[in-house]
Amino acid sequence: MAASFPSSVKSFTTKTNSTDIIDASHINDHQDETVAIENVLLGNTAADIKIDGDITTEERFIAKEGGDTTTPASGYVSLYAKADGKLYSKDDAGAETLVSSAPATTKQLYVANFKPTLTNGAADSAQIEMGTNKNVYDYLAFDASSIEYAYANVPMPSDWDASTVTATFYWLHPATATNFGVVWGLQGVAMANDDPLDVAQGTVQTVADTGGTTSDLYISAATSAMTIAGSPAAGEYVQFRVQRTATDGSDTMTVDAYLLGALITYGVT
């Protein structure tokens, strides 16, 4: 691969023997040259290059990605990527250290603009103010005896891999003496340009959580992987439908549950 080097790093191409030193100061602020520097240095073994000076993880990565995995000579460092996709270093004593993990494979999208459905919907959005510090929170109240729903329409990010998602629920509840179990659920459907809007939702995935203290924040575990219906693709318009599954045996709380929002975890390309 052809590369265009800043003047301060052009001399890297001649640093190929064990007596040459690359001062870390020469590779600072050249993050855009990662690929170019890597291509020059990738073929050298741990004994070929000595990195001198105080260098950061990022600078080490730039200096030599995919280096020799053998124990380097005294005073040298070896950097290399392993089959797990992570970057490691090895010092001259043979000690291996994880330098950086693989890039993130998931991201998260917080959805807080849920509105009641027209049929079997939760109560309209309301506010609750804390007594001492007057913090205010918007919530939707879901009934304790029947399944109620709310929805949010969200264009999915352009880096979504169009695979399954999971949901984590943020909620609270009013005063009640016993029985604090609540079961939250989510389903979704994706729509592209010129698709019909009257489309069936995917299969709902649920998760049980337990409250206990009035006006405390509760954060559920994540649901199982949820398949979004339709023909999902990055950037498509997705309708998420949330529910309190009050008929589930694990939903034991006899007062309304107040939903603040849901955190959607999705895979990225």
C-alpha cells in the first residue's frame, strides 16, 4: 500500500537493524499514518526495532502492530495481535500484557420518548418530582392487572448490522408494601422507503425485574436477543413497542410500574 509520510517519519523506512532507535517523540501526533507506519515496520522482528522514550499505548500500536510474538532481546518490546483480535506486548522477560482490546462490536441507543398506543395503551406521559431535591422525571405508568403498551419510532443508526438487539429497562414505582416483581417486554419492526406502515411486530422478548423502594431507580437485566421484524437494514425506521407483561407469573407488583426508558443494545458493522 502506498503511503504519504510526514517529513518527521520518512526516515522510518531505513530503520531496519538492531542498532537503530526510533524515538517515541517522532511518532507522536501521526495517528493518521497508522497504516503507513505499520506497513513499513510489520516485517521486522522484535530484535530489529528499539522504541526509545516514554510511549503511550496508542503510540506503541502505531509503532509496531503485529510484531514478533517471541521474547524480544533486552531493552526491546514486541507488539502483536493474537487470534482473539486483541493487541498484546511482550517485554524481554517474556511477560505478556494486554495492550488494547478489539474494537467494540455493539453500541447502545437510549429510547425515552415512548408514547401510549391507542389500543390498550399505558397512561399518558406524566412527571414525578422528588421531594427534597426537586429532580423531575418523565414516565409512563403501566397497569398491574392487564398488559399495556407504548411505542417509539426510531431511525436506526447507519452502523447497525441489522441483527438482533436487546433491551434494558429503566423504571421506578410508587409506594407498595409487598410484591415488587415486574416483567417488561419489547418487540420491533423495521420499515424502509416505500414500505407499508401497517406491518406486524416481531416476537416480544421479556425480562423480569424486582423493585422494592418507592421512587428508587431500577435497571433491569437485558432481554434475550430480539429479532426485529421486516427486512432490517441500517438507517431503517424501526417502531419499538414496549409492554408490561402484567399477566406473567413473575409480575407480582399490585401497583403501576413507571417506565422511564429503554436502552437498546445493537450490533455494529
